[in-house]
Amino acid sequence: MPSKQGKQSSAGLLAGLQPIVRELAEQGTIRQYRANTLLITEGDLGDTVFVILSGTLRVYCSDATGREITLAHYGPGEYVGEMSLDGGSRSANVAAEQATVCACVSGPAMRKHLASHPDFALELIQRLIGRARLATENARSLALLDAYGRLTQLLNGLAVKYNGNSQIVDERLTHLAIAKRIGCTRELVSRILRDLESGGFISVEDRRFVIHKKLPSNW
């Protein structure tokens, strides 16, 4: 049985969600996951939906050699696993990138919630449309851009204004994490970033990338 402190902590996490998502999370069981725990395995059957209360989940695909490509990251207030509500197998792996707390909602509870909350059904449709657009953009990038183009697109997409005309990527990205996001090797990412640093285009401050001037169109 959860402790009183655990219940209070869970209540606090639930209170931080938007009402439309909190109502769904209240239908689930609160569970804690250690970093790197695999919640969903690509190809498996299952219809549990995971509402994130704290931490981060990484969605990715991998091949037989162990190579991975990261499809998305999701944080508090978002949910994953809804794609399996059609009865099909899981389309990707989902792992906790750090210590994460989720409300785990069963498939039957999710379907009941959808039937009785048309406002949430609309929210789910809008979220699925957004994810479909992201998938289209990712497919376009993989098909039409080389590794350098995908890397600069990633940095530019994550960058926010910093000092003067500079921009900074607030997320602390390792070379391996970048490689997984853009679908190439860590070694190639390291070579590209080293050249950009040598050219004065970027620097690293507190493990974050700072962009000092417009990145070249070609490498």
C-alpha cells in the first residue's frame, strides 16, 4: 500500500496537469520508473496508455544491430501508447530517459474515458494530428537531407535567443543523443560539430550548444 507521503506526492503531480489530462490520469495506477527502464517494446501487444507526471520518456526505433533513431521526447502532461488502441502491435519502443512517474491507464479505462469525455476525444485527435505532422517532417528530413542538414535543422529548431545575436540550445545534448535523433553515427556527429566549433559557428557552454552565427548550408 502506498505511503501517505507517496499519496500526497502523487496528488501534487496530478494537480500540476491540465484538467483534461488530469481526468484521464486519475483513471490509472501511479508507477515510478528508473532511468533507462523500457515501458513499451516495439512489436509487442498491449494497450496501456502512459500519462507522464514527471520525468521524460523517449520514443525510438532500433534495428537488429542495435542502431537507434529517436522519434520524440515527451514530458509531464503528455501521454504515450495511444497508438495501440486500434488493437495493433506497438509501433515503437518507449523508455524512461530519467527517473519518471506515470499514471498507467488500461486500454478499457481509456476507451471508457473517451466515450464519456468527447472533449478529451477531440484533444486526442488534435494530438495525433500533431504527431502525424512530426512524423512526416522526420521522414522528409531523412529522405531529403544529409546528416549535416539534419543536424543543423535539429540545432536551429531547438535554439532560443541568447546573448546579443547568439542563440542557445537549452537541452544538454550529447553527441550520441544527437546521432540517435538524426539517424547517423556518433563519430560523424562529432566530426561535424568539431568543424563548426573550429569555424567559430558554435561553442559549448555548460554542456549546451551556443550558435554564434548562421550555420553554413553545406558541410
